[in-house]
Amino acid sequence: MNDTSAYFCGFFMGKKIVNKPLTALSPNKTWEGFIGAIFCTVAWGWFVSDYLAGWNWFICPRRLYIDDANNCNPPTVFVHQTYTVDELGGYTFTCRPIQLHMIALALFASIIAPFGGFMASGMKRAYNIKDFSSVIPGHGGFTDRMDCQFIMLFCTHVHYRTFIHSPLHTVAAIVTTASYLSGADQALLVSKLQSMIAANPGS
């Protein structure tokens, strides 16, 4: 979305406000395209994440398809919550936490990730080549289409593991883990579970 919106914002508004290229490495990239893409990417991330979070198929754990496929209690990150901003006079709004995470990822994709493309452009100019390969000619080759993706993959993984991921405590997750135990350990696990059930018969 960032690459696409940068292209169209640059095409329709490029050099109409700032008559200088964004970087000397890529003279066709404009400030209007860069800034316009930030707004478009953030808006896209906000609305699309809300839409996709409404489908259990996208948010339910996938440990065992039969148990977790389309029926689960959604993780709290996908559930609407109400927030209050005291700095704005107690302004309240409702959204899914994942939408706030998507704003952070969209800003990273818009501000930091494009520098992967600038680096690729610098490498091509250093070796005086137009494309990295013959795949997708005229677009820099396949590598040029994926330069920003490598940075985003790393950022998304770190963000997810740091701020979103939580261990799955579902029947499917426990059964999957138990399947790796030896027969004796599985029997011990059953015994422990029976003891827990006996100690809490009404729960």
C-alpha cells in the first residue's frame, strides 16, 4: 500500500509543492508522494485491520484446525475497547488494540522501510545497472520489489513478539503439546488433570 500510494500521490501531486526530489538516488521519488503515502498507509492500516479482525478465520489460533478453526474467544488485541485521552479534555474513542498497533507498523512502513528502496537504488547506481535481474524488467527486478518487504518482515516480527504475542492457553494448544510427551508423561498429565478436576468439581 505504501509503494502504491506513493506512486499515485507522486504522479498526481509530485513537485507541485516541493520542487525537489526526495533523494538524489531516486530523482523520480517526490516529497508529495512520500508524505501522501504516509497518510494513505496509516488510513489503510486502520480500516483494514478493523475489517479483518471481524473474521474469526483470521484471528483464531491455528494449532489444531478442528478445534480452533472458526470458533474461539478472540484475543483481547482484536476486541473493541474504549480509550480516554485526558490531554484532549477526556475525549473517548473505541477501537480494537490491533488498530493502534497497525498505526505504528504503518508509520514504520512509510518512514523507515522505503530506505530499503533507496539503498537498493544506490547499489544499482554504484554498479551502473538498471535492474537487479531479468525478472519483472523495468521495475528493478524481483529484488527491487522486495527490498522494503525484508525490513517490514523483521519489524513486524519484532513488534508482534514484543507487544502482541501471548502464549496460547487453549485445549488445542495443550493437546498439541501433550502429543510430544512420552506415554508415561501423558499418563502423568492425565493423572494431574483428574486431580485438578476432583479438587474443583464445580468449576
